[in-house]
Amino acid sequence: MISELLKLSLNQVSEPILLTLADGSFCEVNSAAIALLGLSRQELLQKTVYDIFPNFQLKHWQGLQYNKKILYQDQIVTADQESKTFEVHAEYYEDPSGAGASLLLKPIPPPTVSPKKIAIAEQENLLSLIINNIPQQIFWKDRNQVYLGCNRYFAEVAGFSDPAEVVGKNDYQLNRKNSYVDSYRQWDRRVIEEGKAILDLEEPYYDANGTEGIMLTSKIPLIDDRGSIVGLVGICTEITEPRKMPDRFFEANPIQALPNSNPNLTKLEAQLQKALATEKEINHLKTKIITTILFKNGTPLSRIVMATRLLKKYRKQLSDQKLEQYLQEISAAVGSLSRIHEDMLTFNGFPSASQAFQFEPVNLIEIYQTVVANFMGLNPLHHELKLHQNQDEIWLKGDKTLLSHLINHFLANAFKYSEEGSTISVSIEKQENRTIFQVADEGIGIAPEEQKKLFDAFDQDGLASNRSGMGLGLLIIKYVAAIHQADITVESELGKGSTFTVSFPNDPLTRSS
């Protein structure tokens, strides 16, 4: 029999304790065990160790008789109806009343997730969110042209409600006509075999409803850390509607038949032709920006995946030095993804080329001053920043947010590639027909052969540009300039600095759908 003194002593212990007899039935439990398990003392005394401890087996009892003490982990359903893990300290005892065991429970907290793992998961979720909200079709395949993934828009066009339904299928298995599939696959094979990107390829297509259209497609090889081509990424922009719009317009308005009869019609024709050219350029730039985003994401994601796999597989054999190396690689890759996602969030907030652009009068001086104030709020400026303006206020029609991004990227590049203490000169001038925004630095400069390709994300071989300063920034600048029908020029000399000039029309055509 259990003495009253022992019962009292057990109830003074804050950790759950259960005493069993040799047959596994409970002979006493303390108050902490009753509270944990949510059963009364009488209910517990009618149960056995095998009812409460699912992992307690005959071998544990035999081990107790031999070793007198054992330690193991068990999953126990507690009073809140949750299965929790406990460390079970079992100790064998014998007294005149017979043999038995005491079972003491110590809760094991759930495994903590490191901040690095949380950051990686957040970045992956953010990447998925952004890709699914981009208004272009995006997909990626393996070397056998089997889909590894796609964004939501591609899945909808292919006849599926969820991108996960596309994974593991080939082009013949999508819910649309297969008339053009052989052509798609030939281009895919060429990209994979030659390792060169194909940009702005015009391709016909059918959607899941049977509607036919034209899309502008870019296909880029997927290259892993070892330089092996493991598949490709594709970005498709539908261009059918922009192409048909001018045809319908000219059918109803025979401007071309009256080239000299009405100066106003001739002027309108020129404006529409320019708007159409700008629309095509904007679609082209959006494709390049998305291509660059996806290409740049490849390397840090590969580094993260490889490092985490090695940590998972070999963590017990790794030295502290090697472990720290892998953690630093993951941290650096997460940092790279963070910077890329800042650009992705910036770009994702832009209106699409097919949206209406309702410009309004904005003060370029005020926008510039706000951008500079934000710079100084984040980091003290280590350069001398000079502003020249020929009017107190300089107004033009435009989008305030987009113009802020343009100025921000110009200043960021000037600060980044100029030595501390050097001068960065900004000029904002209102001229008779144009508004001029200019940024001049005393930085490293750009070689003549690089200037020709400065606003291109990929060179003719389809390889990402590694030029100093090349990133999404200059592509976004060109995108914003195209929307405002502005011209960009650059003058630069190695070692002496660069001057970027954006020339805005004072009365640009207001873009509308």
C-alpha cells in the first residue's frame, strides 16, 4: 500500500509522476499528473501504463528490471486534447508490497525554428506571392520539358485552377489545343541544348477556352551552381489586343487615305503611331524586367537549397567552422533575395502596359526633394549633392510614384559608384518644348562598349549582364521613361564619371486604354 506520507510527498512535486505495479497498472498519481492528463485519480488508477504511454512497450519494462532506470520520449494526449512530447524518466523499485516503477514526465518544447529558416520561408512565400500577381504567364520546366511550376495566370490560361495541377505535366497534357505544341517544344529544346536565351519570340497560342492569340515569349536557360543546364524559364506577354487595336481604329478612321487633307488628323495619326510604339516598348521592357528578376533569383535560391540540404544530411559530421560557413552562405543568399524582392515589389506596383495611364500635373522639384529626404532619413549622405534648377517649380504631366522611382534609382546608382566626398550634380530645367532631368557623378564611369548595352538585361548570347551597376534599376528607369514618352541619354568616361539625361515632352500624349 502507498503510505499517506508518500502521497503527500508526491503532491509536493511540480512535475507529473505516476507509480505503476509490475503488471503495468497505476497505483498512485500526483496532482500534477491529474491536471496534465485531465482524468481524476480514480479514473487513472483504473488504467495501465499502456493506456497512457503509447510508446511504452514490454522491452521498456524488461529494461527497467535490468538497468533499474531508463529514459525515452513519448507522445501523450494531455487534458487540452493535444498530443505533446515528453521525456519519460522511468525508475524501477521493489518494496515489500511488490515491484513497480515510477514514471516522471518532463515536457519537451517543440523544436525552435531558427531566424534564418524563418527568413528563408518568408522570402519563398513572398516570391510565390509576387510571381502569382505578375500579369504575364510564367512557367519553368526541366530538361525533359516537364513542368516544374508556373504562376497562377499561366495555370488559368492552360485550363487549371491551381498552379500545382500543372506540375509534372508536359505541353500535350494541358487543357488547350495542341496545334502549336511542337513549335513550342522545338524552341524549348534549342534553349536547353544551346544554353542561350531567346527573347521576344512571337508565338501563336490557344487558351483553355479555344481563343487564339499572339504572345511575345522569352525563354531563358536555368543553370545551377555547377554550370549545368537543368531546364528553362518562360515568360509570355499577350500582344494580340494591342496589335488589333490600331487596325480597328484605322478601319473606322481612314487617316492613311487623307495624309494631307487635314493637319489635325495627320497629327493624331502620328500621336497614335508613337503611342503604339511606346506600348510595344513597355511590353518588351516588362518582359525583360521579369526575366531579370527570375534569372537573378536562381543563384541565391540554389545556394540556399544546396546549403540547407548539406546541413540536413551531414550536420552531425560537420565541424563548427564548416557549419558556420554554410549558415553564412544561407544568410548572404537571403540578403540577395531581399534586395531582389525590393525591386520586385517596386515593379509589381507599376501599372500594366494595357492599363489606362491618367497622368496629372506634378512638380518635379517637389518629387526630387522628397526622394532626397528619404535618402537622408535612411542613411546620412556621404557625398556633396548639388541641385541646379531654372525655375522654383517645374511642372509636367506624369505619375508621381513612377517618377519617384526613376529619380531614386538614378541617385542610388550615383551614390553607389562614386567615392565618398565626391560631388553629384542634379539639374532640373524647364525648356521651351522639353523638361530636362540630369544626374552627373564623378564615379568610376562606363566603358563605351558597355554604354551601348547599358539598359539591356541580357546580351546577345542570352547571358545575364555582369556590368558594374547593372541590375533592375536601369531597366526600371527605362520602363518609367517609356511610359512618359521620355528619351534617355548617357555620356560617360572611365574614371571620370557619368551623366544621365532624361528628356520629357512638356505636353505628352495622355495615355488611355
